[in-house]
Amino acid sequence: MLLTIRISSWEEARRLVSYFSGEIFRGQERSDWGLSPSLERVANQFSHPKNTIPFSELKVVDEFRRRAHFYLDYTPPEHSLIDWLSLIQHHGGPTRLLDFSYSFFVASFFAVSQAVSDAAVWVIDKHALALNAHQIAYPEKYRGIESLDKFIDTVQYDNATMKKIFEESFLSDKPPQAVIPLDPLFLTPRLSIQQGVFLVPCAVTCDFQECLSSTLGSNANDFFKQDTIVLDSKGNSTDKILDLYANSKIMKIIIPKECHKAAIEDLWSMNINAATLFPGLDGFAKSLVYHFRGYEIDEEYSKRIFKRLAAILQAGKKLDLYTELEQQ
């Protein structure tokens, strides 16, 4: 079952993630959204047969490689599939890549910057995912192993190994049902600034979440059922949540709408905004929406004001609204 944590303040989220090491993050502006790359969404939108998705994907890559030099001064080596997919992704084309970031705060910006309801940040243990994917891709290497811990110390599941798994599976008739973390060699300025990393399904004929749950050792039907835990409510301490996460290797942190204003102001103070994450004039122009966020209704602030005013009126005292607002 998916570990889902609902925070009650932005400070709680910051405190929780301070314990993480080696995690990767993805922000989504709606907490009820699942995980699916653009290739999967487009295929579902147009009722594309799943068994022919690999052929359509290959056509997309070939067409892009043939014409990209019309628009770009530099293109990746022809054989580097992940770098070509990264470029297609960067320019808005459908790919199997799902954007993550090494930064919780960058992911949080993408979660809350345009959200009009509860948002979410996904957290995944990158190293555990890579190791599990390696075992699925090369099961023969693990047969007869007496001590998995000792074997893990000798196994190479770094980025070069993940790239090898991806390249072998891309044209395979029976790719492993696994999701791997992968850094492209060819970085765009945006990908570099956003500390980007991709989650990549080796097989595209099954749903991304099905591949992900399989990689993390669970059944998809049970894995993405949500049982929400409220942090610091009813004895749900940070230690308890971290223990649960140690087993699941995946977590969804729900950031309620009332926490977004505090999050955005904090991120702005860290210089995390559209102007810095999207280089160029377009990013700067997008960042100007920040100046409207200060007028958002703060529900907790409003409740305090109305309670205070109601008490004053009930007591029959003279009402000085300006003074009360200043005191609050």
C-alpha cells in the first residue's frame, strides 16, 4: 500500500525531508494524480493499442533524429537513445521518461506554484529502485547467492549500468518489467538547473505504475491504494513514518492548499522560482505570477480574525477593525 503523508504545515514537510538521503522527488499540482509519462498518457488519450506502442515510439525517435538538426546547433550521438528521448521530452514531445529531481524544493515548486487544490510531492529511494531493477534485468547474477548483502557490495548499479539496461530493453521483444532511474549524459540548461533525473520504464506495453510496483516488489492493485497518515496527528511521529518508508521505498507527501502560500514564499527566499528554473525571458515572465500570490486567502488567518471579531461583538466592545488586523 502506498505510504501517503498529509502535512499540516510547510515546516513539517521541511523537517520530514531533512532525514532523506539519496531520494528523488516529483511534484504534481494535484494530489490525486498518479504517475504516468507523456507517452502513456498520449497512447491512452487516443486509444492506441498497447502492443504497438514500442513501434510508434521508435517512429517518434527516428523522425526527431532526422530533423532535429534543422533547429539545434548540437545534437547527441545517434546511438545515445536516452539523450535523444531527453531532448524530445525537453521540447514537449511524448516519451517514456518521467521527470524527477534530486531536490525536494524544486519538486515542491512544481507542485504548488500553479496548484488550486491540494498538491503532492512523490519521494522514491533511488538506490533501492536501481538495485531492484538490476535484479529484475539480470536475475541470473543473483542465483545461488548466499548473502545478498555481500553481493550488493560488488554489484554495479550506477548510471552506466542503468543506461545499459535501458538500451538492451529498448528494442527487446521481452523487456524486463522494471523502472530504472537514469541521468542523461547530454544535459539541457533546464535539466541541469532543475537537478533533473528520469524514471524510465523498460517496458512500455504495461502501465508505468504497474512496472514501478513490480520493481519495488509489490502488486499494482494493492500498491497504489492510499491510506493517508496525518503527520504528528494521533501519535504519527516522524520516526514512525520513516520506519514505514524504509519498507515501502516510496512515499507521497500531500501539501494542502492552505500550506502553499508559506511554501511559495519560502521557495522564493531560496531563489527557487520560474525565473531561475526556466532560463530566459519566458521563465522570468512566468515568475511574475508570484506577485499575485500575496493576496491569497489565508484560511487559518481568516479564522483567527473572525473568532476575535465575534468575541469583541459578543462582549459589546467597540470594534476597531484596523487595530485587530494589526494585532493578528
